[in-house]
Amino acid sequence: MGFNIAIDGPSGAGKSTIAKLVAKENGFIYVDTGAMYRAIALYFLDHGLEISDAKDVIGHLPEIKVGIDYENGMQQVLLGEEVVTDRLRAEAVGNIASHIAGIPEVREHLLAIQKDLAKTQNVVMDGRDIGTQILPDADVKIFLTASVDTRARRRFLELQEKGISCNLEEVKQDIADRDERDTKREVAPLKQAEDAILVDSSEMTIPEVVETISKYVKG
Ligand code: DC
């Protein structure tokens, strides 16, 4: 069993930025589980498939092969034979991911790959249910959050930097809707594990958050 750090929290809390840096600082691999849900979402988007009926979604799962690879320490996500990492951050993909992630069979489809990675290596794994469901015995559990306003502002700036035109109010609404779906769903909802450390990054810089978490890793 590797040393496992679980980082859960809502959309836009900075989990992937922080998890990547914590992984680098401690020589661990970073496992982005959201990217796996996004890869399944991309399959539905690319094939023009409906996701409104869970039965249809479940029916397609056997043909969807999500794989993880590491290139110079960076996680690459494969959909079948194709590396799709660069296509996963689109808003449309995130929205579909948030919908299909509520289907138990979709979560089951990704369970083994997530658990196996943590079994064999030292990992920083981020997601929504890592500390509660995937790695309940993780050595360090962090619940990383920030206010909706802060998260919306960060996301808005990130999109603007990428040249994607957007409206702050719409971004905020989108984050609030995603929070609602991720926390209210019946299966593996987003919630803080009882033994997780709460880190609210609203008023913290990135290095401050990394330092706070790394302290728990070093003991
Ligand atoms: O972290 P992210 O935005 O890349 O995740 C995309 C969606 O996938 C998000 O709306 C919730 C879902 N997700 C999940 O349900 N469980 C995880 N462990 C990771 C992501």
C-alpha cells in the first residue's frame, strides 16, 4: 500500500492545482479522478449520445475504456487508444461529467482503476468521494473548499486567460448548480469525511495551501 493523500472538495476549489503541487513536493503521483469522469462524458459528447436516461448511459459503459498513463510525471487520460487529456477541461464536458457521475454504475466503472493506482504507489488523489469511499483509509484526508464567490472569480479568470468569453454571473450559477448536483446526489455525494482536515482557501495563497497540507504529510 502506498502513502495516500485524499483531497476532496467542490468544483473550483483549486484541488487539481494544489494536488499537483503537493504531489511534486513530496515525490508522489497525482491522480485526477474528475478527469476520468470527464473522459466518460467526452465519449458521450463525441458520439452525440443522450445522457438523460441513466439506462442508456449504463448500456454504453462496456464500450468505454478509460485508461491512465504517466508521461514525465503528468497524468494522461486515454479513451480507448486516444490520449484525450487536453480535451477534458471544456465546460460542456464538465457539465456532462457532473450529470453522469450520479449514476452508480458509472462510479463502479471507475472504481478499480482508482483503487489500484493507490494500492501500488504513493498518490495524491483528488475528487469528491476519495476520503469517504475510494480511499477510506487514506493517510491524510483534506477537504479543500472556498466560497462560491471566490471559486467563481477564479474560474472566470481562468476561462478569460484561455480566451474563452464568459460572464461572471453565469460562471457563478454554473458552480452553484454543480455544487447542488455533487452534494445532493444519492450515491457517493460530495461531503467532508469525518476524519478529514478542512482547508478553506478563500483567503489563502496557493503556496500557503500547499504548505498547510504538506505539514500533515511530513507529520
Ligand atoms: O473535479 P472535476 O470538475 O474535474 O470533476 C468533474 C465532475 O466529476 C464533477 O462535477 C463531479 C464528478 N466527480 C465525482 O463525482 N467524483 C469524483 N471523484 C471526481 C469527480
